[in-house]
Amino acid sequence: MRQFCIVMLATGALVLASAIYAHETLKGEVATIDEASGKIGIKLSGTVGASDATSPTVFKVEDGLIFNAVKPGGKVSFTSERVGNEMTIKKLTKD
């Protein structure tokens, strides 16, 4: 029963964090770019949910042209939403 409660709490936290990512514009600094896998790691500014602000959050990129616009260290604003099992950047602008 205790394990079930822990799993339910973790699932709830994940759903809450996903909802936060999906409904607001986030800001951060590009930490990693992996064009081969279609993903970008972003160190988020401020605190979002229970994420660790020191490690980058990895997002899938919906539009591959984003790779031409960003470089590690660049400041960005973006919106994302959950697509399947991954958080996907829907819109990104350089700050």
C-alpha cells in the first residue's frame, strides 16, 4: 500500500509539472543541443515545480529550424507541451 501511495504522489507531481510547462512561457539558457536526436537541454530560470534548477531539462524540438537559431549559452523564452512521453517545444524565441 505504501509503494502505491508513493507511485501515486510521484505521478501527481509529474502531471502537475507537465501542466505547468504546457500553460506558461518559460525562460532559460540553452545548455545542450543534440540535433541528431532532435533535443535541446535548457537550464530553466527560476523554479518550476520540483525541477532541479542546476541541471538542464531536456525538450524535444518540434521544428528542426530551431537548431539554426540557438547556441549553447543563449537565452530563450519558449512554450512546450507533452506529446506522447516527451515534453516538446512548440514555440521558441531568443531573448
